[in-house]
Amino acid sequence: MAIATGTRLGPYEFGAQIGAGGMGEVYRARDTRLQRDVALKILPAIFAADPARMARFEREARLLASLNHPHIAAIYGVEESDSCRALVMEFVEGPTLADRIAAGPVPMDEVLPMMKQVAEALEYAHDHGVIHRDLKPANIKVKADGTVKVLDFGLAKALEEEQTEADLRNSPTLSAVATMQGVILGTAGYMSPEQAKGKTVDRRADIWAFGVVFVELLTGKAVYVGETPAETLASVMMKDPGLGGLPAGTPPTISNLLKRCLDKDPRQRLQHIGEARIILAEVLSGAAPAEPTAGPSKGRERLLLWSATGVAAVLLLALAAVSLVHFRETPAAQRRVQFQVPPPEKAALEMFKLSPDGRYMVIIANQDSHSKMWLRPLDSLQAQALPGTEDALYPFWSPDNSFIGFFAQGKLKKIAVAGGPPQVLCDAPAGRGGTWNSDGVILFAPNIGGGLYRVPSAGGVPQPVTRVADSSSTDSDRLPEFLPGGRRFLFMRFSDQTEAAGVYAGSLDGMPPVRLLPDTSNATYVPPNSPGGTGYLLFRRETTLMAQPFDSERLQAAGEMFPVAQQVATAVNVGTAAFSASSSGVLAYWSGGAAENRQLVWMDRAGKQLGVVTTPAFVSSAKLSPDEKRLATAIRTNQNTRDIWVQDLSRGVTSRFSFSAGNSSSPVWSPDGGQLIFSQVSSVGTASSIYEKATSGAGKEELLFHGGVNTFASDWSPDGKFLVYSAYSNETKEDLWLLPLEGEHKPIPYLQTAFNEINGQFSPDGRWMAYTSDESGRQEVYVQAIPATAAKWQISSAGGSFPRWRRDGKELFYLGADQKLMAVLVKLGAAVSEGFEAGTPQPLFQVETLSISQSVFPYQPAADGQRFIVNVRALEGLGEIPITVVLNWQAGLQK
């Protein structure tokens, strides 16, 4: 929003807006104390609202303010109010070099002194440890007297999040969500090849940009440009800078200098900008030739003329022959370009989605045990967090790329890419994907089970579109994607009936769904990249991303499918393949993540590590045996399968325990340690079954109970008679049930309310149940008698989950909302009638979790409560596996 003329910020009175870009709006202002004009750069709210980043920015700004050079626009300080933060800078009159280039080529005698001044500014800054990182014509001004001023020195670094030296996100573009497309494209055109590939930045990146600006001044044309940021980046990495287009009369010394500045290999590039300053000074002084080297002597001219005539005749004949072939050839195919995008720092990747035009990627990653959305322009190395998107999942884009839809806190929401808070559209208790058409219709899956619904993009009451067999069915329609035209769509159906599961096509007009593929995978249609070309259906089969030539009008295959990428990972939930594709030919996929580098370790009550229990693996749940000699764990063995493994803690030997297809989790030991119970979800459905097997390994696993959606066992009663488990229903969400282990195994409801109740844990005397509920609006830990009564005790005071009892029943542990392990002293009466008492929660240590999910294991106390097995990242797993991005992914495929 523009700031009105006359508005005051401290001693500064705003005048007219003079610029806008990724690093903020710029206004001319009057310093009423010193009676001088200044430039105020208003920092984007996405930066100013982050206290940690602002503190770091102010530290960097003090360093930048120390730069004192006649060709560097000075930084005077930082000014702030409750609603605005601004950088106070020297006001520089005059056009930018971008303005000069827009008018056409600039004469050599003007370019040389200007670029000499730019070189002097860079040399001074580099010698003081400052890299510009965003050098481009728009950041260089020329005053009326010919003095050059370089603007925005070091601001790209100052506004980044805290990084390590090896951080890949050293970006020359801090494109806030309101950044203009021209600024995005312009900055991409000045990135060095190593920046475009995600490598670290040093002063040689500025030298590359110096060379690009130099060439553009002389030619009046952009060196690197594309229709999209991705194409511009591809051009930087693949295209020769084209120095053959320099104007006639360019001194060889200058040509050689530009060649050295624009060497794609930074090791072969000009190593210090001071060398450029010396060369330019020599040319300007006449010490180096200012014109091309003199031609041959007159005595040789006639011989050379005759020789040239003969050579020309031969060349004309050769060219005539070549042209017959050349002009009958088809244009050169587009080149396939590949690079990688790392997840945000210190965050575990969960999901991502490319915008329809392929310019942006929205990333959802888990940071501090909460999901959050980041916006990443593909022409930038910087991802920006989107405020208000905590606990977000399943993002999707509006067709005009201006909004992102997502699910959080039981609601379907949208947020504008240009900024602002999220808007709630409707209820979605457990959303599983959405899609948005150009008529303003959002099609989405509101629940774990059931069909798809539609709702206006402005919000409203959802209306059903697809239906499952009946209300008791565990079938689930999810992950919809509109086809061209916005009436028909793809979706994935989970079903316990293998012949019913797969990829389907449906219609808003009520057409019966058509099964296209048997694979339980999300699917995306990529339209033809040229008139009359072939469109493709992208989906995952096992762990391979496949492309099926597809006729979207007839809903039929149009050729043989072929593989596109191997070992494509699963995103946050089973069946959700980690890939995304835009209609502009950009493909992104993920081959794994840091979640697969976890270890179980022993820690004491202070959080000190006492020893390592397991080797690195994707351990999602674990349980100690009653005698604490064995550990049952659920480990992902490939992208689609988890199995139960049992480890002998004294010998360190681990053996596989479950062998069925699908995903096994939540192991529970019998009180005597002779049996293990675990939950299992099939690879094509959503319903979970509970199995029992002897811990000796003898015999086969026995089906105890075929449950519904998200049926997870959590504990076995001390008397061995009951199992407590949770299960989901669309009507009452997550409920707690008791399963008798004798007789007919007919489940008994324990807690069945309008809220979510999970993580049930029997007290050691079997009279009480600790559990997690969100009845207060957030997860808290409660204790209630068995059987349940109206009386209950809230144990946690500021959010909590994952309750666990100490073996003697005198202490209860849980995980706080801030991910601290908490301990509470409790007193159990000899009988339920004598009541229950709980003390004040006390923090023990911080626990790093993968996500807040009942099937994910964060910790397990030993019987005496003095040690804990904790799920942590393995030391060798700290480096996140990045997202692979492929431009022109169809080029060169073996079809």
C-alpha cells in the first residue's frame, strides 16, 4: 500500500514513491533535522514482522553503513515505528543504467568511465568483506555530472535468514510475495551460473554481474532473458554470453576483459575486480589501445585480398550445399535443464507444489514440529515463510497463480501470494487435497474418508461431487486435479477392494467416475507443449514416476507409458507421491528426506545423550518390552512400506517381525512380553487392521480386528484383557475404543465425542486412562477413570500430547506444545472413588519430533523414569535431500 505524501516516520517526511522491488518500496523523503533529501526503503512486512531476521538485518546494516566510498550510495541508518520499518539511504538523482540501456546502446566513451567507477565501488566493498549479490543496471545510478553510485550494497545478504557459510540460499533476489515480475526476471538475468545452480557465493558472482551489465550497456540488449524465470536461469547456465554482438571498434583489451568476467567456471573467471579497474584505467589513459589492433601493412593487402577472394568462393559453394540440408531441418529441440531446491533451513520437507505457470513453488516443511508454508520463486535461491500458515498441508494454486489454497486447523483456507492473512473458506476436518478452476470452483477432499466436495473460491457451504459406496465404507476420494476446461478432473481413490482403488476421472457435471489406472497415486495432467502434440498423465507406480501419453478429451491412453524418474518419495501421507508438474514444462520431484536419517538414543532427565540404540533409519514408532531387554520399532523399508522390527538391546541384533504388504506401525507389547500387537494399513486402502503375533517369531500374525480409518493400537491393559486403540469417523473424528482380547473381540467405545481423542495409555494399576484431546481448541493431556465418567483431570497446562506413565504410577510424562518433555507427579488412589491428584508440570528437555501424529514416536520412558529412548536425527542425516527441478522435462526422454 502506497504511503501518502506528508506522512512522518521519525524525522523523515515522505514524498513521492520513486521505486519498488523485491526488497521494498522506495520513497523520496525529507530529513527535517538535517534538511536534506534521503531515500527511504520500506522493508516488506514479511521481513519486518520477523524479529530474529530484523535483529540480524540491523547488525548487517551497521556493517553496510560503515562503507564510505564516493561511488557507493551511503546507508544512514534504520528508522522504525509500530507499523513501518525503513532503511534510510542517500538520495541519488539521475537515471539508472537500466534507463540508459532501455534507450539503446551506450557509446564506448561513456561506458568505460562508468564501469571504471562501478569497478572501484566493488573493489572497495570486496576489500571490506562485503559482496553486493544483486548487481544489475537498476541498482546503478548516474548523476548529472557523470558520477556513478551503486545502490543496495549487501542488502540481499542483510535481509536473508540466518545461514551457515555453506547455505545454498545465497540469493541475489529477495523477492517478497509482492515483487514485480519484471524485477524477478531482471535479477535472474544477472545471477552467476554457480548461483543459479545453488552453490555458494563469493565476490566472483559480482564480477560475473559486472560483465553482464558491461555487455548490456554496449549492446543495448539483455544478455540473458527468457519468458519465465526458469527459462532465464536455464539461459544463464546453458547459453554463451554472445560477445560476438559487441559493437564494431570494441578494443581487444575490453573484449578480453569481458570474456574473463563471463567465464562460466568461477575458477577461470577474473579473480579480483581490481584487475578490471586497472585495465579500464589503462584504456582510458591511452596506455592500452583504445581501438582494435592495426590491420596488415599495405604491402600485404593485395595478397590478402586475392587470398580472401578465393576463400570466399570456396565458402560460398560450401554454404550453398549446407543450406540445402540446414533449412530442411526442424528447429533444435529444447534442452533439458536440471537443478535442485533445498528445503528451508532446519526444516523437514513434507510437501510442495509448483504454480501453474512454473514460476513459483510453495513448500510445506516441518520446523519446530509444526508444518509451515514457504514461497520459493524458481529464479531465486531464497524461500520466504508465509505468516499464518502454521500446520498447513496439501497446498494447491489458483489458476492465475495469485492464491494458494491449503488445509489447517480443520479448515480449508486460501492466502494471497501478494500478502495478507489467510482466509477461511469452509470446514475441512482432515483435508486431503484440493484443486481450483478458472470458474472459481474449488474441488477438495474434506476428510480422510468419503467423497470430494466443491465450494466457491470465495467460501460457502460445500456440496458433494463424488460419493463412496455407503456411509460405513472406508473408501476415500482425495488429491483431485482439474483437467483442461475445468469441468472434469482426476482424483485418487483409496479402497480396501483392490479392484476399486486407483486413479479416476470425474466431472462436476455428474459423470460417473471412470477408472483410468490401478495405481494408488496422485496424478497430474500435463498438456501438450506444442499444437498437435501429446499430453501426459504423470503418476507414480511403486517408486517410479511414470508418464502416460493421454487424450484428455476421450479420457484414454494415447501411447505406451514410460518412466520419468526413479525412487520418487512419498509425501506426508501414504499414496501421496512427492512430485508436481506445471503446464509450462517444469517438473519437480523428491527422492527422499531427512526423515530417513533418524536414530533412537538414550537420554537422561537433563537431555544428555547416554548412548545410541539404533542405526540410522526412518523410525516412526517404537516401544520397549516390559523387561526392557527388547525394542519393537516400525521402520520404513522402502517408499511405500513400513515393517515392525525387534531389536535385542543387549546384543544389538535387529530382526524383522512383520512381513505383510502395506504399512505396519504402533507396536504394543503384552504385559508378559510374549506377544506383540501392531496396526497395519493396506497399500491401497485407508482402513487399518490390528494383528497379534508371538514375540518369539513362531507362527503367523493373527488378525484380531479389522478396523476403520486410522485405527492405531496404543496400549495393552496391565491385566492383559483389553487393548486401547483410536479410530477415525467422519461424524466424531478420532475416538478411543477398548478391544477385549478374550471372546469375540467386540469393540467397546471409551471416549466418543465431537473432538479428537488419541494416544490412550493405561495407568499401571489399570484404573485410569491418560490420553490426548483437542476439546479446548488445542491438544492437551487428560486423565479419566476406566470406564469413563464425567470427571476428568487436565494434566498439561499449555498444550500437550503423547502421555506416558512411569512404571510405579507416581509420575506422568508428556510432550508439551513447545516440544519440551514434561514430567508431572501424580497420586493414584487405591480405588477410583478415592480420586486422582496431579502436580505442576516440570520441563525436562527439548524433544525434536518429525510431526505431531499419533503414529510418530518421539520418546519412550524407561520403567524408573530416569532414562528415555528419544527419536533424533542421525548426525550424518543433517543435510536435507533437496527437491529436483527439471526444466523442459520432456526433452530427450526415451519414450
